Amino acid sequence: MLETEHELFERDGVVIIRGLFKDWIPLLESGVNTNEQQPGQWFRDYTPGQTQGRFWADYCNWQRIDAFNTFVKESPAAEIVKSIMGSQSVRMFHEHVLVKGTGSAKVTPWHHDAPYYPVDAKQTLSLWIPLDPISRESAIEFIAGSHKWGKHFKPLSFNGEYYDHAGSKEEVLPDIDSNRNDYNILGWELEPGDAIAFNYLTIHGAPGNLSKEHSRRAVSFRWLGDEAVYVNRGGKTSPQYPHLIDVLSTGDPLPEDEFPFVA
Ligand SMILES: O=C(O)CCC(=O)C(=O)O
């Protein structure tokens, strides 16, 4: 029997969606261009001083960059996310732009996102949308089923520094690269228009961009399902939301202007 995307997402914590966002790629490309020209306050260059093979990222700009705002509000993304999560509602958390230049050797370390985030919900989902063709060798990878391990691993910055979370039971992630055969690792060759949906608890990482012809541009849109709340992690989070940390406590509902309902 053919499994639905919802069933695969529940089982593996990740599911590939083919071709659905093809018509939205030019809009997202314009958003990434605007973002590069007008970086936000959280812009990060992970390869400072490097012009070739640069890896840069930025996030939480979707309310100010029209292209991203339009995608969130007018594309079919929110409805697709709702059906994959199986939730009653969908709220926007934030977008994350991740660009690895041609031939970038910069690896994205294995991690899962939940321990970085100052939020939680009954259902969570990131929609990672590539804007360039990506070979299997350069593809983001996921550990199937890791969203059900019942663990929170210590958040690690993409530069290799751990976040300190007071009072947390976060563990250091096992050495996945030396034991790849012990895990069910999923990854796909991708075309612009495809998207990968994954749970905030699903462990993932990405190699460098082996392409000698083009960058590996991606926008990851992050969404929250039902009963979304604020979580104080006992230290720095990513994103940080410094204006909320003294105002909200764990379990408080999230402000609707910043995290609106979109489906
Ligand atoms: O694009 C990458 O290299 C990593 C993406 C990622 O970690 C995410 O979207 O959560």
C-alpha cells in the first residue's frame, strides 16, 4: 500500500515532496537576493574572509522581505504543512536562508533543531526548499526515526561551539559519521521545486556543496502545529528573540503578531 506523506513523516520524521513548489522558485530566488543585499541582524558568514565556497545564512526576515512574506501567506505551503503534520492549525515560526557557494567545503554538522528553539508545539515541521539542483553527494541527510529517540542533543553552532543550557539534560550527539551503517540515513538528489519536510527532532546534517557549477541555495520555512508555546531553554537559543525572554515563561502562548496563524 502506498504510504501517504503524513504517514511517512510520522514514521521517519522526514518526507520528500517532489515538484510542488516549481512555480514559486523565482519568487524565493528574489527573496534570497534581497536577503543577501540587505542582511538582517542575525546574518552569519560561516566562512569569513572566503569569497570562493562561502557559506552564509540568515533568518527571521520573512516579515520584512516581501518575497518570503508572499510565499508564507499565498503559496500552498501552509496547507501542505498542515496535511503532513496532521494538525488543526499552522503557525509561522520563521524562515532560514542557507547558501553554500560553488565548491563550498563547509559541512553542516549533524544536529536536530528542537533544542535550539525557544518554542515547542504538538506538531513541528521545517520545509527545506532547494533553489538549485543538488546531487545526492551534496544533499542534506536525515536519520530516519531519530525524532522518536526521546532525546534532546546539545545544540551545536554551525561553527562547532556548544550552547550552554542550564539545568538541561541535553546529551552530546553520538559520532554518526564514523558509524553511518548503524543508522538509516535518508537523502535525495533534488531539483528546484522539490521540498523536504522534517520534524524539529529529526537529526540532520549536510556535506559541503560539491558542485563546481552552482551554489546550493535553500530556504527552510519553519512551522508550528497545535498548542504552540514559548520554552525557556536556560540559555541562548537560535533564533534568540531577546525581546521575549524577559516577558515570556515556559508554557506561555506565543504572540500572534510575531508567530501568526497561517492555516
Ligand atoms: O542547509 C543546511 O545545510 C542545513 C539546514 C538545516 O539545518 C535546517 O534547515 O534545519
